[in-house]
Amino acid sequence: FKGEVKSEYGPILLRVTTRSTPNETFTIHAENTLTGDEWQNSFTPDSISRLTDAIKSSKKYSVFLEMLSIALHGKNKTELTYDLRTYSDLQKALAKSDKGASSEGTLPESKLRRLYMVMRYSTQFD
């Protein structure tokens, strides 16, 4: 997948590449076309398993890739969507879901510059 997506941080050029290697990695590369900021990370089946297990939404690697493909190509938008968020955005969302708890302190620069892709899905009964 390669395309430009609009976000509250400006237009983002997003590329997702997969490699048919023994560890079957896929890489997400994002670039803010206004600021030139870039983000990139690679994922393996094991890393996806750990991430989805941690949020109590276990997915097989092949299922996760299919969901990502559907979200990125805009198919079935009402059930599967994605968004780009900063660490600060995620902390605010956690604080809201934690009944107003706040996250105090100064964030290190490395966390402030990270960008997270959040994929959401809902079903008819959610």
C-alpha cells in the first residue's frame, strides 16, 4: 500500500511493505509531507502476536495483515478504520478511559516524536 492520508498532523504519505522472508516482516513508513518528519517500524508475526495479546485482542498474523489491508484501502469503512496518533494522544485517551486520571510529568523527546497507528474494528454487536 502506498498513499497519502489526511491526519490532524497534516498530510501523511504512508507506505506499507511486506517481505516474504523467513520471518515475514512488514514495514510501515510514514512521512509528514509538510514537515518532513518520518516514522518507520517493522513487525514480525511474533511482534504482532505480542501486541494483539497485550490489548486482549489476539489475532493471527495473516488475519492482522488482512485487516490492515482492508483498513488502508478503505474497504468496509464502518467496521474497520485506522488513525495515526501521538504518544500524548494515547495518554489522553487512556486518562479519559481511566475516569479522569491524569498522566503527570514531562515526556522524553523520543516518545514525543513517535507516531502510532491505531486500528479499530467494530462488529454489529459492539
